[in-house]
Amino acid sequence: MRNSLFILVVSLVAAAVFAAALLLRSDYLLFAGYTVLQFVVLATAWNILGGYTGYVNFGTAAFFAVGAYTSVFLHKAFPLPVPVMVVVAGAVAGLLGFGMGYLTLRLRGAFFSIATLALAVVLQTVVVNWHYVGGSRGAYILRPPAGPIAGLSYIEYLFLIMLALAALSLIAARAIECSRLGYGFAAIRDDELAAEANGVPTLRLKLIATTISGAFMGMAGAPFPSYIGYIEPASAFGLPYAVNAIAMPMIGGTTSWAGPLIGAVLLGSLQQIATVTISSAVNLLIVGLLLVGFVIVAPNGIVGLWQRFFGRNRTSWRPSSKSTASASGSAASSPSTPSA
Amino acid sequence: MVELDLVLNALLAGLLLGGFYAAVTVGISISFGILDIVNIAHPAFIILGSYVAYLANAAFGIDPIVVGVLALPLFYVLGAAIYQIYYLSFEQRGQDSLRGLAFFFGLLFITEVGLILAFGVDYRYVQAVYMDRSLDLGIVQIPLRMLVPCLVSLLMLAVLQLLLTKTFVGRAVMAVAQDQLALQLMACDPVRIRRIAFAASIATCAMAGAFLIVIQPIEPSIGREYIGRVFAICVLGGLGSLPGTLIGAMLLGVVESLTATFYGPSWAPAVGFGLLLITLAVRPAGLFGR
């Protein structure tokens, strides 16, 4: 499928979703849908770095909160329309991703992951001590009842923005996947040393990935304060964002754009249901258990399972020499096995 | 003008805190520093240790540190079990980097949420004879609730260092970090050695958890603050060296204590993480690295 066709399909699906949301006229569904869409953006953004290049970011909440607090700051300093705030928040979070990557990406992957954990706590401490944006007491954002688009309530307007962001992130993820950039990312993920030796500019590519990934996370956070109406550091920097952003691609499958989408829609909806029917603590426990279960049992997620059972070429992705030796035993009999 | 006794008290409190941090970090120095297993769930197991100490103390009135010692075998078995899952699912398949990290992140999350479900988010504390006393040395006061964990922690570090350098298994643990193949040629199963070492690293959580609940009241999500601290200390001390860990821990303890004294305790959590970020950016091999 070509890119333009993909863009068309995504836009049509998004339009259909929005039309359905308007027709249903249910505030709860709109709220739940917004949360799921927000996770689609976060999971896709996480996957651009984590799934494509193999660098684990534990600091999704930090980037998300930077986006959210950028819009709180702008709201207090000089109020702008939400789409502009989204762009500014994306720029700030992207810059943060770039700086973060520049400091730590020359080291082994594990250090990057640990540093992202550290980043979340440092930024949370800064925000707690920064009274202009509310400090630890949090900040209220009063949203107007009517949105700038005639006929839409403000909530519907924000829903539309998040829907557009979700569509944009999916289009970007797929475009990256099919481009030179995506092949470079995949080379880094599979064997960074070999990629470097073959002339792939690994540091530059990794910096591009952290920047894009961070920018999308920040953009997902920007409408959040207006949507909820109130924001405080403990919830904006909450671990659930980080866990979900990792669990959703892992459960869906990390190697393609479809994985995070599937994971976010499934897990996001499941959580909305579990929060209402059971309790919010139990629903987080479910996410944790699913994450651990999937990484152990189905390392390539739902997409991987699908490919294994229904795919045309059933070559599973396995980098280890031991298991590829046993797997290629069956594959070697057929002469055309595209492994690269 | 800064008052001298304020500085002295802060310095001393920092050193005592550092002794405790060494106990918190020594497990990571073994698992991350020596075995190269990025066990970010380590602090969550420390909190688990605190709750074990809390339960035994509340039910039977046993001294929390004694509970820590008694719980060592329990945590050792837990560690061995976790390593076995980790080995079979990730190391053996050769995909330990990305998915292994996600695995430990999931464990961290499950432990934390599980503790919240079981105990709620109320702060818990323990009773012991030395809790409310302190040594008064004129210009400085040493609270026993800081001194006792610090001393026991130093003892634990000394024992571990002896085990690592003098016993066969300990030396095999050091060797497994350097050359697994050579270890196999010595008729020594590297997987078994790694399992022992990882189990020992989790076992230290029983002690560290007991120290933690003696020093401060705890609630389940407190462990997250320690992720940055332990990795900062571990990196500062130059991955996998116990004396380095001790020095790194003392350094962080002093810096944090001074920050809390002069800028207010709300900035203290950022110190460890900030130090970690700076170390990673400037000197990733640690203070004494090659």
C-alpha cells in the first residue's frame, strides 16, 4: 500500500470514528474514546523509538507531562488556541528528547533506559517546586463551554484534535517504517555494531528517533489539562502512562505500526471497562500481568502471533544464533527465505 | 554565614544515610554491575522486604532487622525463581535487552500495585527499642534509627565482599562477568553461578527493606525514588565494585543531606537522579573507572 493511499484510509477511518462519536452523543464514550486515542498516540510514539530502534524509554510520563505543563504555562502566560499549544508542546518535548538522547545514547542501551526513569523524577521535582504552574497543589484550567468550531462542544473539539494526532502519529510511524530511515532504525535494533560498521549513522538516527518520539508524546499531553480541567504533578507524571506506553506496543507487536494501534485499542478499552467494573488499582495490575505474560510467551505480540498462524511466510523474527539455527533448519529446505 | 554545627550534623546524617544506601545498592551492583541484568525492579523488592519486616514486627514484635536476616532465604529463593524465568524466557533466546527490560518493568509495576492492593497507601512503620533514642555527642546528635541500619549495612557489605573475593563461588561470580566460556572450561556452569549471584542480589533486599522501614515510614510507591538513587550510586561507584558502591553511596548520602538541609527536603529526590544524569553524560565509567 502506498503512502498516499494509507493516508486516505486513515483519514476515512478517523472521519468515521468522529462521525460515530458525534452520533452517539454520549459524554462517557467521548471521554473513554479520548483516553484510548491518547494512548494510541503515546504507544505509537513509544514504538518509534522502542520498537523500531530497540531503545526502551521508561519516561513516557515525563514527555507527556512536559507537553501538559507546556500548555499550562502557555495558558497562564499568553493563551493560545489548542492546536498551537500542541505544536509548541511537541517542539519542547522533542527538544527534550533530543537533549536526553544526546546525553545518553552514546552509551549502552540500558543506560538510556535508566536515564529516562531518572528524567521523570527530576522533572517531577522541578514541577513540584515551580509555583507558577501550580506546584504540588496543581493547576486549574477553565475551559470554555463552546469550542472554536461552530456546532462542536469544547470536549468534542478536543476529541477531534486527539483523533487528528492519533491519525498523524500512525501515518508518521508507517512512513518511517517504509523509508530509508526505518531500515536504518531496524538495522540499529538488530545489530547496532554491524549497522555502524556498514555506514549507518547510528547516533544521528537514534537522535532522530528520540526527537520524533518525544515530540509526539508531548503533543499527546498538550490538550490534557484543558480536557481534564485540572492537573497536578503526581498524576501527570504517573507511572501508568509509562507502563501503558510500553505494554501496548509489546502486547500488540513492536515491529510494525499496527502493533501499538492494536495494543492501545485493546488494552485501552479493557482498562476503561475494568476501571468502571472492578477498580482502577486492579486494572493497573492487569496491565502489568499482561505485559509480563506477553514478553515471556509471545515476544512479538499479537501481530507476531497473527503472522505465525496466518501469515504467508512464517518466518519468525529471532535474532539469537541458537534458535535461528533450529528455525532455519525447516526454512532452509525452501530456497527463497527472505530474511533481510 | 553557615553555622558549623548545622553543617556537621548534615554531614554526619549524610554518611549514615550513605551507609544505608550502600545496602540498598549492593544488590544492583551484583545484578547490574556484575551480571549485566538490568533489574529495575530491585527497589520494588526492597519495599517488599520492608513489608515483610512490618508484618512480622506488627504480628510478633520481632526486631525488624532480625526479620530481615530471617527473611534472607525466602528472598534468595524468590531471586532464584525470577532468574530462572528470566534465563529461560530471555537470555536463552538471546533477546534479553528490550524484552528483559520490559519484563523487569512489569515486575516492578506488579509488585507495587500488588502491595497497594494488599496494604493500601497508608504509611507503615515498625517498633524497636532503638527507634526513639539518640547518641548525644555534644555538638552532634546521632539518632540510633540511622546508626543501627548503617552499621549492620556495613557489616553486610563486608561479608559480601569476603564471599565474593575469598570463596570459590564468589570468585566464579566475578569470573562470569568476564568470560563465561572460560568458566565453562573450568567445569563450572555459568547459568548456575549467575542464578546464585542474582538470588543473592535479591536476598539483600530483605535486609535493605528492613533498614528502610527502620529509617522512615513506608508506602508502596516509595520504591520509585530509589531507582534513580541505586543506579546513580552503582554508576558512580563504577559498576560491580562493592568498595566503589560504598563510596558512591556515602557521596550521594552527603550531597542529599546537604541539599535537604540548605534547600529543603522537597528537592532531595532530584539530587540522586540529577547526579546520575550528570555522571552518565560526563563520566559514564564511574568515579574510579578506567
